[in-house]
Amino acid sequence: MENNDFNDQPFDNNATNRLAERFEEMLKKQEVYYFESDELLDLIEYYFHFGNPVYLKKAIEFSLDRYPHIADFKIAKAQFLAYNQNTQEALKLLSEAEGVEPSNIDIYTTRGYIYSQMGLSEQAIENYKIALTHTEEPDDILMALAAEFLAQEKFLDAIYYMKQVIQRDEQNDFALSELFLAHEASGQLKEGLAFFKNLIDKDPYNYFAWFNVGLCYSKLSQHAEALEAYDYALTINEKFASAYFNKANALASLDRFHEAIDVYKETFDYEDPDPIAYYYIGECYEQLNDQDQALLYYNKCIVKSPEFADAWLAIGAVLESQNRLTEGIHYIKKAIELNPKDADTQYVLGDVQRKLGFHEEAAAAYSKAIELHYDDWDIWIDYADLLLEADYADQACTLLQEALKSFPLVAELHYRLSALLNAVGKRQEALSVLQDALAIDYDKHNELFEYAPALKQDQIIQQAIATFRKI
């Protein structure tokens, strides 16, 4: 019964079906039939597998009544109890089973699973390590150990156990996939790349190793190399849908959008269309300025997955670009409803509200985006412009001064603030801010005149710029 995933082992369906029929007949007739202990174990496996908790519970209790000293039945009940969140009683039963059969691996894998679900990784690890001493097929336990170390962000330990699995089976796709994720999480993509390349040197036909090489290159922004690796994976396994998908991503990153669209569509030959694939196809069409096709595929995405907030936002943004503002705002508000803490969506909403002339609503959206830690400085410029449009120049100055606390080295903000301070008559302060802007990036000083063309004729401003250039 060796597992910690509630008995997901294969069994003889015909024989077990007959056992289940006989057991259920016994219950219906309220009689007592004789079953061998092995038959009852198969029956428990059967009910675990098909997720029938009523008959599962009855089978476990019946088995324990007939064979109270068999450890496997105590373990089965512990697994059932743990599945139903009754962990303390489950742990007590496992201790009883350990007293009966201390070498039974399922005691330790089940206990490890329970401790893991309780967030007690150290105890889970201790039990998984004991389980390793009782098995000749350690792969699942090694992966369970790796998962615990990942949960603790002990990436080197996780990688160690994953590599043990791969050393036993270099074609273990699950272990290879998890190993890539561990290398990514630990910031060791180059080390991961070297490991996967070494696997390929030993077995050039390991398509999943080629795929992981591609993933590493993609994360390292070496998209041409990634594309080559995905092509090798597809040469070996032409039905590998994930490789098509990631190849398309690489092509899109290389601005080869027509080719990317074709490859995204190829994935549909090998698996059902995925909403994210529709979304990325829409992005490619948007990059190609084919807005009608972009809208078509974004809509396909939300038909497939109505909760896909980014697709709703993308439709809204495309409609905004087509000046279909009242249509677009519906989609943007839906995106916010689905993902209310997304700063980008609030920013887009602010832009649309501003274009519609709803200044208060636009200000509220910009403010919300900043509150949600929008990560670029451009929103502060747009917000300041909005305040100026509503004749709130002093508030715009205050806003940009606040922006500089978060982005003190952005020259554009300094030039914009200098222009505003001049406009409200704060000349000395404006000159001081201009000096800061010139020190940060002199070459952008013409931005000052984009904001305030009249300052080109201002001799004091021109003298300040000329003096700084001489320095």
C-alpha cells in the first residue's frame, strides 16, 4: 500500500468491481460475508480511487473489526481521517500502526503528508527520511522531500533531492519540470542550464531536457537560443504542446509576431485551446496593429475563461485606442471587478475617464493606482496634467513633489515640476529644481520646453542651462 496520495495505485478493475458488488450486497442485506485481508485492502484502494467516502468509511471500519491488528487498515483509517481534517486522531492511529509494523513505509509517508498539510515541514521531512530507509523505490518520497524544502525556500536542498530522482530516471518529466522551477526560484538559472545541457550530452534525445534548456534561455532573455532548444525538443517529440507554446512565446519576444501566431495555433492540434494562448495571439495581433483580430482573440479568451481579467482589460485598452471609450470602459470596469488590486487597470481606467471628461473619476482612478503601488513614474505626470486641466496648478506641484520621494532620479519629473513651479510664480524653487534635473540628465533639458514652450524666451532659464553645460 506504499503511497502518500491516498491510494492512487492501479488495480484489477474487474476483480475489484466484483469485490465491491459483494461488499455492497452484504451491506444491503445487513449480513456478514467473509473477506480475506488482501481483498479488503483492494476494496479500500477501490473506494479511495473512486472517491466514495461513504463506502470507504464502511470498508475501513469493517476491515478493522475483522483484522484489528493489521497495520495497513489503521493506516487507511488515518489517511481517511487526515483527508477529513481530523489530524490528531490520524496521528494517533499511525503511532498504533508503528507499534504493530514499524517497517511499514506508509506509516511515515502518511505521517509526512499530514505534517506537511499542517505546515510542519521539519516533522514532515523527518518522516519522509525514515520512509526512505524502508523502500527500494524512493522517487515519490524524494520528490515529497524536495517539495518540503521548496516550501521552506531551501532551494539547494530541494534541488539535491530532485537531482537524485533524475539520476535514477533521466526521463522523469515531473522531476525535470520541478527542477527547472527550483532553479528559477533560487536565481540559479545558469546552473540549471548547465545541468540540463549535461543531460543532453548523455542523451541527445531527452526532449524534456531540451525543453528545460529552452525555458532557462527564455528566462535569461536569450530568446534566439531558447527558440533553437524548443525546435530540438519538437524534432524529438512533435506532439509536445508545451514546446509549441513556449516556442511561440520566444518568437513573440523576438518580434516575429506572424510566426508566433502560427505556432500558438499549432498547439491546438495537440491540446484543447488554452485561454492564455488566445490572449497571447491577441497580443501579437495588437503588436501588428490588427486591432480587429486582437479583439477577436481577446474575446475568445474571455469566452473560454470569463474570469481572465487581463483579457477584459486588453479589450478595453484596444477600444480606447479606437476612441470607443464608452464601450471600452465597460470592459475595464469588469477587469477591476475581477482584479481590484491591479494598479495597471486603475491607470487605464483613469485615462479613459479623463478622455471622457470625468475629471473627478479620473483623479480617483489615478490615486487608486498610486495607492496600489503602480511601479512607473509616468502616472504622476498624467495625474499632474489632469490637475492642471482642472486649474489645480498648486496641487499638481504638490503631487510631483510627492512623486519625487519615490522617483528621486527621474529627470522628467524634475523638469515637469520646474515648469509648473515657474507657472505658479515660484521662480527660485523652479530654478533649484531645474538644477537638480540638469544634474540628473542634462540631455533631456528640452523636455522643460515641451511642457512650457514660453520658457525658451526666458533669459534666466537659458542662462542656467548654458552655465550648467559649461560645467
